[in-house]
Amino acid sequence: MADTVTVSSKGQVVIPLAVRELLHLGPGSALRLEVHGNDIVLSKGRDWREFEGIFKRGDSLTEALIEERQLDKTLED
């Protein structure tokens, strides 16, 4: 799917309704923005690097996965 969007004077763009519905995006949905050369990539998922070293602290893998799934559910709503 490819759409063309226009940047407003405030630097804002509108994500087309079809894309918002497909990805279950609503007000307050968090997106990651990455720049790859001349491309801007928006993604719904979290960066795996956020989890780097989490288990060195002795945290439970199961608890971390449950928390991540709960976060995904809140982003979907």
C-alpha cells in the first residue's frame, strides 16, 4: 500500500484512514520514526534494542512478555 501525504506548515502529516484502520491506530497511538537515507519509516512495533540487557537484571522473561502483550493490546484499543 502506498499513499502520498502532504506535510503541513506545522510539520504534521495525516495517516490515511485505510492505514489507520488496517493497523488499528487511534488517538494517542505511539509510532516509531526511523530515517533510512531519504526514506522515513513509521512503525507500530517497539525497537528490539529497548529490551537489550533487560534479563541481566534478573527480570522474568515470562513477565516481560506478558507486559509487552498488555502494551500491544492498549495500543490496539
